[in-house]
Amino acid sequence: MNEPISVLDLVLNASVVVQVVMAILIFASIASWIMIFQRGFALAATKREAMEFESEFWSGKDLRQIYIDLEAQEEESIGVENIFTAGFKEFTRSRQQKNTDADRVMQNVQRAMRVAMSREEERLETHLAFLATVGSTSPYIGLFGTVWGIMNAFRGLAGVNQASLSVVAPGISEALVATAIGLFAAIPAVIAYNRYSAQVEIIVNRFDAFTHEFSSILYRAAHSKS
């Protein structure tokens, strides 16, 4: 009775084209897992820092002192801190200019915060496009390897006098491994992309709400001094 063929044997005995397909899918899977963990930690850190900053912001602490503390820290401001820094810096700069009315000041402030928020959204979406690409294309790449392997398996039957399942089964099995690897690469990438896209949307909505609230505070400050 023949011993069952291991998956490793199927991979090693596959044709060159199928092996190349498997190598591409394994590389895509490893890269997507690295990005999945990296994005998970980055989004968690952004949410945590946003909560901490908003707690300090609404504690009644002087906004200028908050701005000075952020400018003095060694780490680069990210997330809601960056939006606050951009808005307050533009507010201070515009107020120092002569013959600048309050409405023009607020237009400059809102434009600066929109630019900062757009950059933060772009940073949050880093690598999501790659995960989407892996999730959508890996099954098709694996299917290509499977079709190619099955073609070779049936083509090999041309030189066999008597075809049997034991003859064609190894070739078909090694071809199907490509589809399995493609699904293994695609499923986690799709799940991570959907999850992280939803989280990014929640964080961006939080940024947008803070932008409007901060704009209202600066609006009152601008018109009270005008």
C-alpha cells in the first residue's frame, strides 16, 4: 500500500510555473501578515492617543500651554494632536497679521486643519490597499497555478498506456495546493482589510468631530478679540 504524499512533497515536485505561483502567494501572505500586525498596533495607538489628548483638551487646561507642550515633545505629533497643532499654529499666525478679520482667520484655520486631517487619514490607510489587493487577487493567482498544474497532469497522460487515478492524482493534488495557498493568503487579508477600514472610518469621524468642536472654540476666541 502506497504511503500518502505530504504537502511538502507536492510542492517540491510541482512544475516550475506552479512553484513560482506558490512562492508569490507565500510571499504575499507573509507580507500581508506583517502589515496586519503593523496596522493593528498603529490604529490601536492612534485611538489610545486620541482619547488621552481629548481628555487633556477638555480638562480646562490652557490651549496655548497644550500647544507649547506638544511642540516641546520629541516625538512627532500624530492623529488628533497633529490636527490641533496645525489649527492652533495657523490661528496664532493669522491673528498676528494686521488687517485680518476674524472670518478670514477662521478660513485659514479650517483649511490648515483639513489638510492635517487629510494627511492623517492617508497615514491611517497605509498598507490597506495592499491588503485589498492580496485579498482580491490571491485566489485568482492560485487558480492560475491550479489550472496550469492540471494541464500538465493531463498532458502527462498522453505518454501513459493505461490511465488510472494513481497516475493523475499526484499532479492534480500538487496543482490544488496552489489554490489552497491562494485562499490562505486571501482570507486573512480580506478580514483585516474590512476590519481596519471600519476602524479608520470611526477614527476619521472622531477627527472630524474634534475639528468642528475646536473650530467653534477658536471661532468664539477670534470674534471675542475682533
